[in-house]
Amino acid sequence: MDIKYPSEGTISMSSHSIRRRVTKGALVVAGTFSLCLGILGIFLPLLPTTPFLLLATACYARSSQRLHDRLLSNRWLGNHVRNYLERRGATARVKVFIVSLLWIAIGYSAIVVVDSLPLRIILIVIAVGVTAHICCIRTLRQ
């Protein structure tokens, strides 16, 4: 593909460079969408936070060093993502916060929102499973 600019002559852009730019743009969009879902997952107990944040980190790492660095240096999310990636663990305070928020939201849903006993049981089983997973993560000392 040749692009002509009046004062610069002809600039040749290969299909490879165009494909690379489109791929980078798609990764930035996917990373941003994943980051938004991860942030929503902080407040919605059935939406997982960590996988979406890790996906956003991977997308940004392949597309935009600036966005990748901003995510890892973010005041609220950066330490958690880095600790998880490096398998260091989570602080006891974070674990208590996560489990408390999980049980408050699922408890509210099971008692107030859901009328079906089988759905209530499923919610409780999910909460127990997520609690067990969080308890298995190494506890960081600060």
C-alpha cells in the first residue's frame, strides 16, 4: 500500500506493519476491557478479578509498554498483580477483605435475591471454593 503526501513523496507501508498495528490496537482494547472486568470483579463476587487483571497485564505487555507499566505501578492494583505474578502471595489484610466482601455479597444474594434452594446451595459452594482458594495463597508479612 502506498500513501502519497503532497510534500513528502510516497511512503510504503507493508502489510506486515499494518497487521502489527491492528494487532497492537486489538490487544490494547482487549486489555482495557479485561481491566474493566477485573475492576468490576472487585465488587461483584461471581466475576473473578485476578484472571482479568492478569489477562490485561499480558495484553498490555504485548502491545503497550506504557500501559503495562501504568498497571503494574497503579496504587491500588499494581502490588497485587506483581505479587500474584511473582507467586509471593497476598497480605492477611487483603485476604480478610476479599473473603469478607465475598461472603457479604454472596450472603446477601443467597438470602435476599435468590428464591431457589438449589441456586442458594450453588452460591454457598462457590463461596466456599473461593474462600479455600484464597486461604491456600501464601500470606505475605508486612
